[in-house]
Amino acid sequence: MSSDLIKVGQLEIRYLVDGSKSGGLGVFELVVPPGANVPPPHSHSHNEEFFYVVEGSLGYSVDGESRELAPGEWMSTPRGSVHAFRNTGTQTARALVVLTPDIGAQYFRDVAEVVNAGGPPDRAKLLEVMSRYGLVAAAPPPAAASAPRTGA
């Protein structure tokens, strides 16, 4: 069991069960302050995820379905589904996250090394770390077509 606090920017991750060594279930606590920078929308090639809010509220989306999750509410993310979360509230939020099989605490340590290096995170390095652990950044949404200009 790993209980070391891992800080990734403003986010805090504390692993309760690190299943990465056994290829089993992983559980961690996630603390998200209001307005904190969060991971970009992404999917997991090899993992399913369960997200349960304990305190505060978090916006969570899976494959385009978005909900504001209050304490006691949850969403699950099937393998390969694009998902994201955010805290737009005024209170720090806390959630329990379950991954199966687990990517492990080392993933968050590796991401922290890139994110906490100072200045804006190096996107290429961040994408490389994500890729190493089977995470795939979602393509940005298509740009809206320009509205035709009209003369006055």
C-alpha cells in the first residue's frame, strides 16, 4: 500500500491500493481545488475507471455525457471512452477513483515531474508519459465554421 501524497500542479493524489504490480485493482483519493488545472480529455487503452465524489462537486464527462457530481454520486468510464473532469465550484472537491487494471502511482509521479517543472507543461513530454501508460489524449473538438460576413 502506498499512502505518499503526490502533487500534480494543484491536484493531490494519495494511493490507497496500488494494483500496478499485480495488474489488479487500484484505488486513489483525488483532491481538486476550485479552478485547478486538470488533465485534458483522454481515454485509457487498457483500463476502466470509476469516479466517486466524496466532498464538493465535480463536473465529469464520458463520451460527451456531462454531469455535475455531488457527494455520493459517481460515473464510470469504460475502456477507450473519452472522459474529463473539472471543479468549477467554490469548494475543494475530493473523489475516490478506482482503476482496473491499475496504471499505478508511478504514472502520477512521472506526470508530476513534467507538470511541476515550472512554467507551462511541456506538451510533448506529457503526451509521451501518457502514451507510456496507455492513455490517449482526445483530439480537440473541430473548430466551428466561420460565420459568413455580411455587409452593413
